[in-house]
Amino acid sequence: MVKNLWAVLVLLVGCTFHSFGKIVLPGVFSDNMVLQQNSEVAVWGWAGPSENVKIVGSWSPLDTIVTKAERDAHWLAKIKTTKAGGPYTLTILGSSKIELVNVMLGEVWICSGQSNMEMNVNWKIFNGEEEAAVANHPNIRFFQVPKIGAEYPQQDCKAQWTVCTPQTMREASAVGYFFGRALQEKLNVPVGLIMSAWGGTPAEVWIKKDWIENDPLLKTNAYDDHAAWWPSAPGTNYNGMIAPFVPYGIAGAIWYQGEANRMRPYHYADFMKALIQNWRVDFGKEFPFYLVQIAPFKYGPDGKSWIVREQQELVTKIVPNTGMVVVSDLVDNIADIHPKNKLDVGKRLANYALAETYHLPQGDYKSPTYASMQTEKDKIRVYFNDAVSGLKCTDKAPSKFLIAGADHQFMQANAKIEGSTVVVWSEKIKNPVAVRFCFDDTTMPDLFSTSGLPVAPFRTDKWED
């Protein structure tokens, strides 16, 4: 009996050491993955403590990288990638061997936010079935992060890279897919899309908890509703849905979120500044970050979505290498918080990235935004950024402007386009001091650049009412 127990113990110890010495990779390193081209990308995993680990990419087979696992079994190394191409293999050697196949070098983007980023074909987007039927794109790859929140940063998630097919595209973020498809077509390189989104979540949950706890402003204004139907505690989604693939090599990030922050909107730009800086520090790169301004929707009496939109534009002014696309014209029903036109959202994001990140001529890719105003007797002339080619209206004259005097009482205004400016007035106000355009929950724009991009909603005042 003692002899048998001793034999079992020896067997268990042997199995333990064998298992402990085996090379283990996080899910983000799998067959079909895309690694950022022309870069030095991180590769990491676990092995036996102090074990030597070799990493070889078949795009450069003579450049073997050797690293050593720490006492906690974790190892990390940097490996150089070449220009876009593939398929390649990535081999990791130690006491065991892992060979990842069908690996591509290309452009990798994070697609994150809440439900409007999460939406896929199954949400009945416009032309979704037609788009899915032809979504055979072997050079587009998806890494779909499961919706799991966590109290502490996680080292891995249960996901793997998949090739874009009609079946896999159906489950992918529609905005992310259309963005990636446009990049792939214009750049002619493989595109990897890391999709990490969860409907209903505020920005706070996507930021490391200590970034919020150590900032008095953010800590005071953080939203944490324990009765919410989705994660609301700061750091929850970062821990479960971003940390598992930090510091994977990426080109940039696109972001569609903000609706959940309308209840406490006045510091949204501060939270987004922290989020972007947090991610950039962790990924070790000042990558571009392009966001979607939330669309018109009939929210009801609570919250101020128009302040969120203003704050989203502010993000692009206070955080370098960021940009915003306006989608207020792409709403089919203001009673539906999920507009069904995701194709044009993705295209606008792609055009912005192609122009700003890849420096390819795209024509007009920025929506006009408010620049300044000038009082001209009983009228106000409004000047815009990014309206050099002029403005146009979908009706005889713009009708979505409001104007006010010193009493802060806004009323419907007359408006006239003059080149790249708009003159606004009302016969009822002799001394106007402020103008607003689409500055509420639901108003959709009737003023566009000549290339068809909507003017972003704005106000010239800073009044609290």
C-alpha cells in the first residue's frame, strides 16, 4: 500500500513538472493572427521558471530571439517584423514547441466601446445579410474578446484569431469590419481587428482603476452603479477585456461609446484623456485614437447627451493624435439608440485613418466644426474649421440654428450660408450674443460640407442652462 502511494506521488510530481515546463501562450497568439508590420512587437507567455525560450518568425528565420522565463514562469520578448505579407509561421521553442501557422503581417487595430461598436449583422443592420454573404476576406482577421469583467487585470481570455468569412463576419463588430475592409482595400495589406466592446458600459470601466483612484477629479465623478445591468465599477472591463492582450503590437484604436456617460457628462473628456493615456502607456506606443461622436436619440428627461458630444470634440483638442467622426446624419430613427447604418460609420473612420495615420489623400474627411463667431449689428456670423470648400444645406436655408440675447433665452433663428460661413439672426433679438446648432438630444443636421459631411453640433456659449 505504501509502495503504491509512493508510485502515485512520483507520477503526480512528474506530471506537475512536465506541465509546468510546457510553453503556454495567451489566446491573442494563435493561428491566423495578424502581427503589426514593420515594427518590434511583443510576444509573451509562460514556461518553466528560468527556462530559455526561443522565438522564430519565418519572415526572418535567421533572427532567432532568445529570452528567459522569470521565476513566476512569465516571459516576454520583442521580435522585429518586416513589411506586410504572409502567410508565415511563428515558432516558440523551449521544453516544448508551439508553431503558429497562417500568420500575417499587416495593420492591427483595436475596436472598442459600447453597443454601437458591438453591433453586428445579427442586430439587423442595413444590408447586413447582403454584406455577410460576400464577406470572404482571407486578409482580414478577427480577435473577438469575450464580454467578461474582472476585479483584477487578467492575463488571458478565451478567444482566438479567425479568418473573415461570411460566418465569422456575422459575429464581428459591423463598424469594425467596415473600417477594416476599407483599410484592407486601400492599403492592400492584411488587417487584424481586435474587437473588445460591451453595450451599456461607461468610459470608466475601460480605464485602469488606479488611474481613476489616483486622480481626485476622476474619482469624484466616476460612475459606479451597483444596480446597473452591466459593468459599472472603474477598471472592470479594462481588467477583463483589455489587459489580456496588453502589450500586443497595434497600429491604433477606434472607439464608439459615450451614451452611458450622459448622466455625468461634464468630465467625459477628462475620462477619455485618461483612457487614451492609460492605453498608450500600457501598449508602449502613442498610437492614433479615432472616436465616433454619439448620434441623435430620444433619451428622455434625464442626462445630457449634447454635452457628451461637446466633450467628445474637446477630446480631439486636448489629446494629441486623436480625431472624431460625426454621424448625426446617419440616423434612421431617433427612437432607436442603435442606428442601423454602420457601413458609413466605418467608412468615415477609415477615411480619417487613411488620411491621418497612413497619409493617403482622401479629400474632405473631417466634418466642419465650430471655430469662432463675430457679431455684425443684429446678426452673428459663424466661422468653421474644415469648411474651406464651402457649405451646403439640404433645404432652401439652414433651419436648425437657435439664437439668444443676454437673457439666455434661445429661439428659432434664420440662417444664410455665405461661402464657408453662416450668418444667423432673428427679428426678435436685436443684440444677439450666442448661437447653437443641433445642440440637443434629437436634432439632426441640415448643414453639410460641400463633400457631404455633416457639421458637428455646437454652441458658442458656455452657459450652464
